[in-house]
Amino acid sequence: MKLLNAIASALLVAGLTGCNSDAATETHSVAPGAPGEMPFWAYSGKTGIGTSYEAYQDGHYDDDSATGTVSKVWFSLAKGMITETMFGLIHQAQIRDMQFIVSGEDFVVREADGLKNTVEYLDVDEQGRPLSLAYRVTSEDKQGRFRIIKDIFTDPDAQSLMVRVRFESEQPGLTAHVQVNPYINNDGVDDRAKVTENGLLAYSGEHFLTLQSAQPLQQRSVGFMGESDRYSQLKARGEVTAYQTTGDSTGNVSMSATLGEINESAEFDLVLSYGNTEHVAMEQSQKTLQRGYEAVLAHYNGAGDAVGWRDYLQGLALEEMYAATTDGGKLLNTSALVLKAQEDKTYAGALIASLSNPWGDTVSAEQGKTGYKAVWVRDFYQVAMAFLAMGDTQTAKAAFNYLPKVQVSENTPGNQGDTGWFLQKTHVDGELEWVAVQLDQTSMPIMLAWKLYQDDVLTKDELVQWYDSMLKPAADFLVEGGLAKILWNDTQITPPYTQQERWEEQAGYSPSTTAAVVAGLISASEIAKLSGDDDNAERYLETAKQYEQDIEALMFTTAGTLTGDAADGEYFVRIAQDKNVNADTKLGANNGRPGMDKKLILDGGFLELVRYGVRPADSPSVIASLPEYDDESLPHPLRVKYTFTNEQGQTFPGWRRYGNDGYGEDQNLGTNYAEGGQQTEGQRGRVWPFFTGERGHYEIAAAKLRDGELTDSQFERIKNTYVLGMESFANQGMMLPEQAWDGVGANPFEYDIGEGTNSATPLAWTHAEYIKLLRSLTNESVWDNYPIVEQHLAD
């Protein structure tokens, strides 16, 4: 082997340079250091996501559609870097990150080393509203030695990610490099890599990734991360040994190259491409490079005759909602693009929760994970309703048509129990992941069906067909319950007692779950009537009324134990696990937090009763619960409301999921959630920005009920409190987070108050809630409201 390496070194290396032009670089055949360092996912607080717009062909994605070849490549941006890119199915990550490195005589800096980053959109209108998900990311060295400017977008006609990178520096003798950390087929442990004639290749099984460039890549090399990758070598000894292959060993690999000397400025066009064979992956790269930056970007944007993101936006009803925004519609355009980008392109209508892995930088990538790149029917419903709210009836209908894939039936793998309910969490192809029963997720497909029918998206014949095949089994389960017996789950479900509520942690009687169940059954009753099934129509309605009549008795305490300034002992609890809501029953421990008396735990789920029409906005139980929900004098563990101030000095409210929430960073240690796989008692769930939207919806309902319509002052108050609040939670890439920093506890990440944390950004639910709030404010009517619910409950 030593002889072979010496021969390879002599034949392949002569004349190649290291990190500086006068440093020799050795070349060897096989990279040492397998399997490399422990792999982790990337930081989850994304400042951008992207993919190409693809048009439907008869409700599906097809190469014969108006947009041609379906590109199944997605990317994300975090901390100024290109992070997880996906190819194939939307959850199948292929890289952890792609980083650029600058080396000089006495330093080596990569993009992960704390550069100052800005994110801009490449295509905006005259008001600065984004028109596509193409980005320019500028990263500046804090010592002023150089600047890196990247333009990033995918090729709509190929399986490729295109990156134009420009380096600028007034300091002589600097060299630019690129390094990619492949995670082929959604993990970072079993990859191989090699140098090819024109570029670099990583592969695992039938999955291939290539890096190629319009300019010659110098000193091409592959290696194992932390051992023989380019950055580690440059950092350790200022020069690089180039390796041609990772050999027979697999692991956490890298592929890298020197781009060239900067000499004030240097520009390079790079392409990451994917395929199921080496040849196909290489072919995709060449196709993109031959078309070139200008042509690919124009197609991506939809300039001229090309069909792209501009065309998608033009088909939406966004302009009429701009007046309800405080930023002129920038976040609205972004939200529309972000939601459409988080749909799978093999399974049309499969809407995921987020293109991220929560707290990914401390989550092991030794095994494939979907993170939030998966289907939860609850999040799915929020997003489908947002598509409907902005006039995208095609995606809303495709989403509804997708739902049978995640409903439990006789054909569901491993199912030995009853059918009709919808799975907790699945891959977009329907593969089982989590299998607890959440009754709101079984109700929401029925609610969505009714809304689609009311908006003439589903015809009566279609609705009747779906009633027989999907909606009736769901409604029957909401009435009768049944045995959930699949994978680990072996539980008898007796509605309205749910195995899990919307936070997926506790069993019991939940206001938010019950609101959805009542709305779902009343919607099912109406659909049954249209289908000629009068007996079940009556049964569904009577059951809904039974559930509704018990809401306060089961979930509204009159002996509350909270001791804040507003506490009077009367409010909705988060969830009750027995039929005596005033009993001193402890909830179960979860997320590292010990269980507490249920009467101490608040959440905003009771507002869903108003949203869906189960309770009017002035219902005594709702009115009685608001003071405790809004009480900022409560101790931090139990407090849910926080007030924030933006850079302009404007204040706005935010709420946590519930008191004693542990789904977040450790307030004592400053560590990520469950870092190292261990739960800790100091974990604290932070503020979730979509609750600001939920409260805005309640305020619309309350104002309408009180005055019959929104006055100008009420419109402006809601706009400048709740719309402004949601807009203020967005980061510089206008991505809305799952959670925002509330200022409580250790803060090693140096989050600003109100800044999104490393939980999950962008969260589809948050963007959907923002769109729906704008639609509700524009219409002066709550978008998610079901008038038939209020009508039937008043009978």
C-alpha cells in the first residue's frame, strides 16, 4: 500500500498547490480516519428554504406538466450555510452542509466559524416582496479579511442545486475552498466518496451525489470528517493531503476542493446533483452547468415564458390581504412560497410540518430521521386551510386526496385493531412512525372535507364518494372509539377521551381536542345527510351534542389552585384525566418535567372552542379563563403569556403551549432539548408564535360578536397587535419559528428576546396561522369557523 500511495502521489500530484500557492500538497489513494467523527444533523433555525415550483398534472406531479421535468431537490439555509439538502422524497437528506473555507498565511476560517450573515431574496417586486425562493447569503469575516456572497437556488429542469459563490478580499494571498459533508440517503454513517474526472462523488447503495463546477476544481479530495477532511487538515497543519477515495470503509465522509486564489475577487459556479446511478448524477450536473446561472435562475423565478414561482404567486389571492399586513405583504408572500415548498413531489398533497430536524446539531445522524419532515394530520389541516385561504384550491384538494394514505385501514401494515382513525405521524409515503391516537387528527379531515365542499372545491358527488370511503369510518371512530392496536400501541379509545391531545403528551379530556371532535362530528352529520345516510347523520349530531354538553363539567375548574394576580379559581385546564375536574389529580411527567396538579396547568386550547363555533366568544367559561391565561404575574414555570418589544419599540404578546412545558432548551444548563438523548428537569418550552395568531382570531370573533362588524379602530388594533406580533417573530429570511426565546434561564446561544430558537424553523403551522389570520382580518370573519356547528348547538 505504501508503494501504491507513493506512485499515486508521483503521478497525480505534481504541480498542485495547498492552501497557499507556495505550499505543496501530497496526494494519496485511500483516505484514513474511517469512520470519521460522530455525525449530527444541522442547526434547525433555518433562515431560508427552497425548491423549484412544479405544476400539477391532474392533481399529481408529472414531467408532462407545464413546468416540465419534476425537480425533487430541496435545500435549507442556517447560520449563513447551505444545510440539509433533500432529494427524492422530501425527508431524504443527502448532505449535512456545504461550507466554503478561506485560508491565508496564518488563518483558516469556514462558514461555521461565526461569520456575520445576511439573507436576501434574489427576486422581489418593487415593494420588496419576495417572488421566489432564490437567496443571496452574504457572510463577512468579523475581522474584515474577506466576504463570501452566495446565490442559491435549484434547477427546475434537473436534480440539481446551483450555487454561485463570490469571494471578495483586499488582503492578498487568500485561497477559497469548498467542502461538502454528504449524508447520503438520510444518515451520516455508511457513505463512500471518490474523486472523479471532473468533480467529486459520494454514494451509498443506489443513491449518488456529485459536486461539479463550471471552473476546474483544484486539489480535489475526499476524506472522513474530523480526520482527513480538508478543514481539519488545514486547521491542524496549514496544508492538505489529497485523497482519491475513501476505499472500502464507510462512514461520515467529506468531499472538497480548492476553488482558487481570491486576488480581490473570484467567482465560481458550483452544482450539487443527485441520481440513482453515478452516470445520472453526473449527467444532471452537466445539464445544469450547460444551461448556466442566468437561464436556470430565470426558469426558477418564472421570468419570461418560463413557468416558475412568480406564476404560482400570481395565481393566488394575496393582493387583497396586503392591507391587513404591517410590512406591505413581504411575510405573506414568503409564507405562501414556504408552505408550497414543504410539499412532497412524489406524493402530491403530502404536507410536512417543517423542513428541519429540531435541535438538529445535537441530534445523532447515525440513523435516518425525518425530524419534522413528516406528516402530522393536525399540522396538515392548518396548512391545507391556509392554501384554501390564499386561493390555492389545487393544493388544498391534492392535500385532501392524499389523506387516505395516513388513515388506518385493514391494509395498514401491522394493524390488528379498529380502523378509521388517522395516524399520529408518518413519512410522506405513509410509512408508520408514531401511532398514538389523537382524536383531533381524526376530526380534522372531516372538517376539511366540509370546508372544501362549501368552497366548491369538492363536488357533491366527490364528497359522497369520500364519505363512504374515508369520512364515515373516521366519524364512526369518533362516536364508537375502538381498539388501537398497531406497533407498540394497544389501547382502547373511548371518545371524547383522547390518548393524546394536540401536544402529543397526555391522555384525557382536552378543550382543543373536544372542540375539533364536536366540529368534526357536526360536519360529518351534514355530509351524511347529503349522502342519504340520515340515521348516521342523526347519530353523529346527537353524539356531538353529548360531548359538547359535558365540556365545562369535565374541563372547567371552579376550584383552581393558581395564585397569580388574576386567579379566581375558575378557568379551563389544559387537560383532565378523570371526570372530576376539581380533583387534585396529577398529570403525567413529560419532557423531563415532573407531573403537577392538573388545575395548575393552563393552555390556550379553550380558544379553539370559539374558533370552530362550539362556544361563542362571550361564553362565560371562555371569558373566565382569559385573565389566568394572560396573567404575567404567574411564576415562570406556570406562566404562559409574555410581552415582547420589537426593534421599533412596538409591543406584542406571545404565549407558551402550557404551564410546566418542558419541550425546549434547559433553563439551568443552557443545553438543547434532550441533548445527548437525556431528558433534564430544567427543560423549558418557550413561546410559540402561532398562539399570537390564535389569539388574534379570538379577538376578531369577540369584536364581531360585540359589534356585528369590525370597526376601523378594531381592525387596526388587531393588525397592529397580532399581525404585527407574528411578523416580528420572523427572522431575517422571513422564516417563522416553532418557538421563540422568552428570556428565561441560561442563554449560551445568545438568542435575542423573541428570536426563534433551534427548535424548528420554518414551522408550517406558524406560517399557515399567519395566512389564516390575514384572511380572517380581511374578511372580518374567522376563517376556521364552522357556522353549522353554532347553528346545530343552538337548536
